[in-house]
Amino acid sequence: MSRVDIEHVWKIYDGNVQAVKDLNFHIEDHEFLAVLGPSGCGKSTTLRMIAGLEDITQGEIKFNGEVVNNLSPSARNIALAFESYALYARLSVYENIAFPLRAQGVSRAEVDKKVRWIAEVLNVTDILKKRPASLSGGHQQRVNLCRALVRSPNITLLDEPISHMDLRVRANMRARIRRLHEELNLTTVYVTHDQGEAVSLADRVAVMNHSRLQQIGTVSEIWDKPINKFVATFVGEPQMNFMQGVIDQPGQVTISANGDKASFGFQGQVDRKYIGSQVTVGVRPQVLQVFPENGGEGMLPAKVDINQFQGENVILTVILDDPDSTEIKAIIGPDRVPAMGETVWVSFRPETVHLFDGEEPINR
């Protein structure tokens, strides 16, 4: 069993630099949790505190109910793989991977079996005899991953472990990492700034910003019910569209364009204080509907600005004819792509509408 509890954890450096503020969440046994956020948000510091590489200023970290604040990294039985791959330069790839097993006193035959198995899974069999200096950054990260995952740790901690690989290889490596997580029954914490990695790998995602946990939940929970505008913006590619509107009456918001007003329904309740007030309307590009003609109620005129072809889909950027010339994006099929400069009409269904007052959602 390998459950981790993070309870009111702070990390404050000299000079009162608050790297992590009052962090609270847990990681279930055998769960794959992604910690997602922009650079400098505190996610790597959090991982290093779990690993025992950083002292905790305040709060507790528990493994299976036992406080580990004062335990050394070796006493925590963790596996680590960081963006910076600290491989042993004088050892071959084989010996680098074997090192933690030999340190545990594993027999030579078992070491060989495990090294060759992990090397095959992560596709480094052909470089086992080479030294790290002769490898590319991507291959060194693979070896680093092999060394971390070859043992049987309580917790596996991965910090941007495939960032130096090219896009095609990264997609393949994500699948292999997830496969190993399941086959070895690992409890994995994966730090990344790439929301595509987090979404494709994790059972749950913890989103951080400004040293604080913003939201934790499944991908669908964060996608459908973002706790604030930052989460709504950070999770999703392309990011959520935002338009200015006015709540005219309960369940209805109006957006002005081309001198006219278009009304849209929305789900959820809002406080009556927002009736007649300006709010921010958020709609994801994946659910925005685009039509070649005005179909009547609930449609906004827009002018096509950019077409970005991406295989089976096209990312369409349009400019609303409103006072702010608001730019919004829609993902459409390739069968009928409007030309640049063409006028189209956009619409969206009530269940896809998110309303914000500043950072806070108001129709959850």
C-alpha cells in the first residue's frame, strides 16, 4: 500500500519566498496523479518535498499514515526521474540502470532479468553498452526513466521526465510510462507543464498556480467544472474562449455583436445580484458551432481570420463584430472550411456555457 497525504504543507525559503503555500491533497494507492502548472508555480518543489530532497517549512507529509518529514530519501523507498538526468558518466547504460538494484543486494541473475525487461519496454536495448556522454538528451531521459522504474518503490516521482524528447517519441513514451505504472502497480506522481501529458496519463490532475493548489480532480471534472478562470484557461488546447456578456434574466446571457444582441441560455443557478451585470462568458473551442448563414436566435456574426489545418480538424480563428473585436476559436471538420475574410455565424448550447465574475465561476 502506498498512499501519500500532503497536509497543510508550506515551503518558505530565506527572504520569505513562499514557494508552496498551504498545500492539501492526497494520492491514493496505485493512483497516477499529474501535478500540472506553469513554470514557477511550486510543482517541482512539491515533488522534491515528497522525495525528501527539500525540507518542509510547515505541515506534514505522510506515507501510509506515517509522517516522513524527517526521513531521508533513501528511507522513503522512492524512485526519482527528473528533467535533468544525473547519470553516472563512467558507467554504461546497462550499469546505470542496474545500479539501484545492485545497491539493494539483488542477485546478478535477477538484475540482468530486470534490466533487460525495462530496457525492452522503454526501447533502449540497442544502447545498453553505450556511455551517457554518447547519447542524445532524449535517450538520456529514457535511461533515467529506466533506472527509476526498474526497482519496486513505494512512490514513483517523475518531474518532466520526457521533456527533451521530440513530439513523436514523447507520445510513444507516455503510453509506455502508463503501461509500466499499471503493470508494476505503482503509485505515481508526474510533474509537468504540458496539459496534453497530464490529460493523457493521469487518473487525476492537480492544477497549481502562484504556489497554491487551484483544483484537483479527474480530467472530466476539471474540464467541465473549472474552479476558476485560470484553470479554465490552462487546461484545454486551444484554451477556452472568453466573451463579454450581460445576464438579462435567470438562465439567459446576452452578447452584443454587429449592433445587435444575441441571447444564449446557460445551465446552473446564479445569484440574483448578477442580473443586469456584465460577466465573462466562457465557451471551449471544441463545442463552439460555426454556420455559413444566420439561423436566427442565438447566433453571433464573426469574420474568419485564420485557418489552421491539423489533419482531421481545422482550428478556425474568427473575430466577433463587437466593440472589443474579440478573437475566438472553434475546432471544425475539414469538409467545409470558410475562407479568410468570410462572415460566419457562431453559436453554442446552454450546457457548454461557463460564466465568470473576474476569476470566479458563477454558474457552477
